[in-house]
Amino acid sequence: MPRSRSTYPSKALAVACVASIAVIFGSAASSASDDDSIKIAVEGAFPPFNYLDSANQLQGFDVDVAKALCEAAKLKCEFVIQEWTGMIPNLLARRYDAVVSSMSMSSERREQVAFTRKYYDSPSVFIVRKRSGVASTTPEDLKTVKLGVTAATSQEAYVKKFYGAVSTRVFQASPDLYKGLADGSVDIILEDKLAVYDWLANTKAGSCCEFKSGDIKNAEYFGDGAGIAVRPSDTQLLARLNAALDTIQAVDTYDTINAKYFPFGIR
């Protein structure tokens, strides 16, 4: 499923190099309703949805969708790289105006921010090393292994609720989580299916491992898909982004972006 965000203190922000549709703002904060220019926060550490390439440029599904939305909505957009755990606090602090970073629309987050309609959906899954010997993913069966999750995600919250008796290690970012599984630091991980699919299918390191469970869906923890988060007071921006989302999904723009990253539809 899409990733969820928490309200922990933020680390320093960094401004990414932006595409041709973006401009750099002069001020540290902005008001989206007053202006056709907005700042969009992206984590930059969640491939294939958002990541920095070898030239330190933002790439990924989220980034391409954001660019398409800005073009459709006739908005000038600047991307800001934001460490994950500070994503919502810094949105509310007006450091940027929208979050396009695979944020799941959980009930907890809906109490803090407003969301557009979903722009993709993905369940969570358990992943193990091949020939691991892990027979089942029930809490009882995992009591003898070490489980890994990423910090401040819905997966972490889900594990705390339903797998409290299981020894758990929390990693700060998804790449660290995957490395921990590959090198044996943990025996099994719970992660977003589409994100880990890219690692399993397209990297040498990921060839070590495989899906262990079926799709796990829980609306309370995982929400009903990934949405774009804005401040609750930014009703005009929310309407504008929803209209732009309708536009890119009505033509082939969204499907073209989808096909660039996945051999199957993710709406």
C-alpha cells in the first residue's frame, strides 16, 4: 500500500532541482490559494515512486504525476525534498503546499490534512528471503523470527497493533529495510507491494527474496489508496488538483506514466 506519514519533528529541508514546469519561489513559505505557484514535497527515497537519480535529480512515478498535475492545473510548481517523518508537520507549517509522495489516506492522517481522490492504490505484503523456512505470517508463527518495517509508516503501526509479540526492527528508510532483509538482519519484512516489487523484479539484490503473503488491506491503517495532501484550509487548491487528476486520467497521460513504471495498472 502507499506509505503513511507521521508527525515527528522534521530534519532539514532540501530543495531539489526542478523540471521545466517548475519555478523557484523567493519566500520560505507560501499561500497556495493566493497564487498560481506552489511548493510540492517529495521524499526522494522511495523508488520507483520517488528517488534521486545519479545526477541528483528527482525521478519516479510520484514526480511524473506531480508534473502532469501542475501542467493540467496551470500551476507553477517547485519540488522540495522532505524527510519522511516531517512531511505532515511541515505541510501544516506552510513550508510547502502539497505532498505528492505516496501518502496513504489513513483515518489518522485525514484528521490532520485534506486529501484529493486517490491517484493509485497498493496493498502491503510480507517478503522473505527465498528458502527462508518461514512457514506462515501469523503473529504466532513469527514469534521466532525478526520482523522489519520502515519508521513512521502504516506498516509500522499495523505491526505494533497486530504483531506486538514479534521481535521487530525499525529502519529509517525503505532501502535500508530491503538491505536488512537481504543481509539477514531481519528474516521478514512488511512493505508496500508496488514499492518492493521494483526492488524484487529489477535489482540484483532483490533477487534474493520473494513475496510470502497475499495482499494485506486494512482501511484503518492503510487507508484507501495514495492521495495528495494539502492543508485543510486550501480548498481551492484541493479542487484544482482533483480537477487536474480527472484530466490526466481521462486522457492517456496517467496511463503513460503508469506504464513507464509498472507492467500493470495501479489505479
